[in-house]
Amino acid sequence: MIAALLGTPSATELHVMTLNIRRDLGALAWPRADRWETRRPRLTALLRTEQPDVLGVQEALPAQAAAVCAALGPSFRHIGHGRIPGPRGEGCPLFYDAERLELRTWRQIALSRTPDRSGSRSWLSVTPRVAVEASFRDRRTDAMLTVLNTHLDAFSPWARLRQAQAVHDVAAASAAPVILLGDINASAGSAAWRALEADDVLRDSWTAAVSRRTPAWGTFAGYRTPRRGRRIDGILVSPALPVRRAGIDARQYGGGLAVRSSPRARPDRSGLARRRPTRGARMKEDFLRPPHSAAEYGADAVRVIGILSVLVAAIWSTPTDAGILALALPALMLPRVLGMRGGIDLAIGLIVLIAAASNVFDLYRTLTGWDLIVHFVCTGALAATGYLVLTRLGIVTAQESPTFRPRMPIVLCTVIGLAASAVWEMIEWAGRTFITDEIFVTYEDTIGDMAMGGLGALAAGVLVAVVRLERRRSA
């Protein structure tokens, strides 16, 4: 007799499981191992062996969902329906043991720009995609828990990324710890996974587990002999949930595989920690956080000087000077919003303020080569800041991520710097053409500035590849 993959759970552990059940294609199913009448008894044997507390299923038609519920036992209930209006078609039902978990609320949303409109699609998605969200109270621990089940787009990387970002935002909005079950349709570490893990809202249970009971089997085995490979299915959890054991079941039941594979994990519901802040809350927290070091006090002092310089220029100088100094204010404030390290924040603030003041005091005309030096340093500072913005938005890998690659900031910072240099030269041209001829613009000046800006951005990319930009945070 096959034993449960993760062993017997303790009283506070919750056994969760996800599997893509493969919709019943009837006579069109090929190979024979994919036919539902072949797989149903194997799936029943798998579920009765494992007895999960929570099960997320993808691609389930209504008759298949009913078969899963029957295999799990009389205490199980399920929520979720087809993704096509009606509701019809395959869905992502979520099964739970009602004797263990009390369902408080649940909903099914479309992963689109109109999540409340059933069957809606966006971002070049070929078919509608959904997520089922449920709020539970654990009857054993009295703790609250949010569980999500989803199936992301298999064809469009753009749609898959945007859908992952939508699921991430749902998880981030939860007041309770979250468990996400799903078929991500992309390898662990890909853009979709990084979007789900952005801002430390979720983490991969496989890498977070204290113990992994199986090899890292690929989760799209196609009913063949299992082998190590891509994990495109997974379970992600809030950092507040410690994961005791994890595994990917590639064993045979009744002479074959019941499904292509079935990841499962065992989070512990005891001793829950405070949930980490969402992206917006984290930025607000960083901006309002009191300074703690000499460098942070210095960076704030530079910001105050920047604000006062605009007021002084507006009263005692020209509107052009006040406008130039005002353009520096967003660049002075952004490092604090992003939670940059005090020393880097101070350096960027001084660079930006000196660059603006040099224009006001006409240093670019009077000091030979000063223009090129400032463009080199200032563009590099702005490129590094731009890269950190992209990491905060979940577009690129954060520096602390295990999937971070040093070549990424080198390439991206250079691109950001060149783009910023081009935009700045356009602004200078527009200012001289339509506002005042006091702004110095020539062809040689423009090309030289852009070249030095690109080199400065390249140097910043090399720095970002080896130096941490964000301050370290307490757990």
C-alpha cells in the first residue's frame, strides 16, 4: 500500500495540494493514459492516500469536480465554477475539509481588466482565466487563512505576467496569511513567478520548505517516467507561514500516473507572524520612516535644501531658475520612497542638487568639461534609481532574489541612462526653442552629453550588480 507522501500531519499543520486534472476530452484524448476513464480510478486512489485538507484543481469540468469531491470524502465541499459565462466550461475549483476549515467568504474573479465580469479576457489571453479566493477559519487554531487557486495563460507570456500581477494584488490585499495553489504555466523563477513573489507577499513553498521529500521533478511529465525539470505548477505561501515539508508526487497509482504531477506542501498554522506590508504600504512606510543614521539625516537635509532653493529662486531669481531647481525635486524624493540605503540616498541627492545648481549658476559655460562630468555622474545616479523602481514594480528581479543575475542591471541601467539622456536633450531643445535662449544647446553638446550619460549609466549598472541599493529591513 502506498503511504502518504509527506507523512502524517501534526495538529497544527495543514496539508495542501494542487494538481492540473486535465479536462476530459472524451474520445479525442491521446495517448490512452490521458483518457478520463483511465485516470479517474488512479486519481481516486491518489486522493484517498494523501487526504489533503485543501486541494486546488485546474482544468476541471463539472463532472470531474464531482468525482474529485466524491473521492475526497463526505466532509469535503468545493467552491468555484466554470470560467465561461453561464457558468460553463472548465474551472479552478477549490476543495476543502469542512470539518477542519470553516468557510467565511469566497469569490471567483476573472484575471482581466474587468475582474468582476465573468468570462472577460485581457492582455492577449487566448481564453478566459480565473482565480478562486476563499477565506477560512481554522477550527483547530482559530486562525484566519486565505486560499487562492488559479491557472495562468499557457500561450501569451504577456498575459501570463499580467495575470500573475493581478493574483499578486489579490494576495497582497488579504488581511490574513495566504496560500496560493496553481498551474503557473511557466518555470519557477520566471517573470510570472517573480511577479507573484514581488514585495515579499508570497514565496515558493518548495524553496521555503524545511524538508523536501522528493527530487525536483518536472511537473509536466505527460504521463511518462518522471524526470527532473521545470516546475510549472506550484504552491506559494505568505512568509508568515512556515513550510515544514514539501514534495512532488510522481508515483504511479493503479499502474499509471493519475495526473501529470501533483505538488503539495505542509504549512504550519501555529505561531503566525505579522504579514509583510504591500507594495504601496511599504513605500509609504519608507517615506515616513524617521532617519536612523548620519547618512539618512544628511539625505533628508539635502531634500530640505532642495525645497528651500526652489522657494528662494522663485522669490529672488528668475522663473527659469526656479523651474530648473523644481525639476530636481522628484529625483530628490524618490530614493526615500524606494527605501534606499542612507549613503546611496545622500550621494544621489547631492549629485542631483549639484547638477541643478550648476545650471542656475551657469557653471556648464564657465567650467570646461564640467558639463560632461555632471552628465556622467547624474545619469548614472538616475539610472540606478530607475532600476530600483523596476524592481519595486516586480518587472525585474530584486537584488536579494536568488534568481538575480548581475548582467541584468548592467544592461538595463545602460538602456535607462541612454533613454533618459535623450529625453533630457529634447527638453533642453524645447526649452531653448519655445521658452528662452538662455539654455545652451548645440549639436556637439547634445552628442557629448548623451555619450557621457550612457557611460555613466553603464558604470552605475556595474555598481548595482555588486552593491545593494536598498537598506536592510528587519524581519
